[in-house]
Amino acid sequence: MSTLAFAPVARRLRALARAELTLLGRNRSAVLTALLAPLALPFSVQPAVEQIDLKAEGLTVGAVMVTAGIGFSFLFCVYTALVSSFVTRREELVLKRLRTGELGDLEILVGTALPAVCVGLAQALVLSVGCAALLDAGAPRAPQLAVLGVLSGLVLSAALAALTSAFTRTTESAQVTALPLVLVSMIGSGIAIPTEVLPDRFASVCDLLPLSPAVRLVRAGWTGHLGAYEVLGAVLTSLAWTVLAVFAVRRWFRWEPRR
């Protein structure tokens, strides 16, 4: 696509993202959950993390905590926030009206998700700096893996939010339908507890969960303990989940309220 052809698309996306950010700012409970939960929750699990023999796995408290914080950003700042946003916009007929204009379906979905994704990215940067200063996490040893993990996690979280919204009837039930993935990811994807300290068979199953590859790449960014073959496996697994989620969104996403 040429620059001239892309300019109108960028302009429409910017306008939609700005409007979505304004609406998000008016929902104080959603803003507090999205902004404060990823910053506060990692410190709530710190006492339990400190009881684990992390040195045996080549881990540090700082690396585990910064990974937990970024993982919580995936879940609360992006995933749960966007499930509510997609459902609310659908029930208020906003999505239906947008489809009657110049915006394409992909533009609507991307424009709606863009503010939450950008906030999640900003949180990842703040958490990285904060953990480096307060928990001696230090700078990433393999920053390219950390960047790859953060970007893949943000994109997949947004796609999974769009998919979850298809099975959510009302805005009030959005927190309920989002809860299973949140709990499974917290326990099994290495967000609250590193998968490296789990039994091997259980860990190998957990590595196949949707957000596990992104979390693993983020943690490897700080530890540097991930071989080329393992990196490739994590990237391919994350890509497979993303493709599957996008396909499912195209197949089942609902643009109008359920009747």
C-alpha cells in the first residue's frame, strides 16, 4: 500500500482511537482497574516469589516481578478492558453505526483496541524502569526478546478480547467471561509463578497456553536464558495462537446486540 493510500486509513484510525480513549477516560472504574492492577498485583505475589528457590533456575526476583507486571498488563490493561469495550460498543450500537461509514471491519477493531494496547505498552516501559530501580531487576540481557514478547502479548491479548466479546451477552457479564483466561494465564502461563519451577510435564503443557510464549519471551529478555530453538518455538506458538484468534474473530465476532 502506498503512502498516499495509507494516509486516509491512518487518519481514520487516529480519529477512532482518540474517540475510544475519550470514552475510556470517562469510565473511572475501568481506568483504575487497567492502570493500577498491573502495577499493584506483582507486589502482592512478591512474598510468595521470594520463597521459591529462583537461583536454581537462573532467575532473580527482579526478573520474575517485571515479567509478572507485564503479564498483568496483558490481562487487565488490554484483555479485560477490551472485552468490556467491545461489548459496550456493540450493545450501544456503536459498532453497527461505524460499519455504515468509511471504516472497514479491521479498522474498527484496530481503532477500538489501539488505546488499550498503547497504554499496555506504556505500562510495560514504566514497569521495566520501576523494577530496575526498586527491585534491582537491571536492564534486559536480551532486549530483542523482551520487545518481541511484549508486542506479541499485546496483539494476542487484543485478539483474544475481541473473541471473548463474541460470547459475552452484556457489559455486566464481561468480567465473568474474561475470568477463565485470566485465572488460567495467571497460574499456568508463568505470570504469578514462573513455569521454570513447575514440574516438567505440567510446565510443558502450560507452555502451550495462549499467553505463555509472550511471558516466556519477556522473562528471557531479562535472564537471557533461552536458546534459539526455544525462541523459535515460543514465536511459532504465539503466532499460531494469534492466527487462530484472528480467524475465530472473523468467524464469530458479533457486530450487533443479541436479540
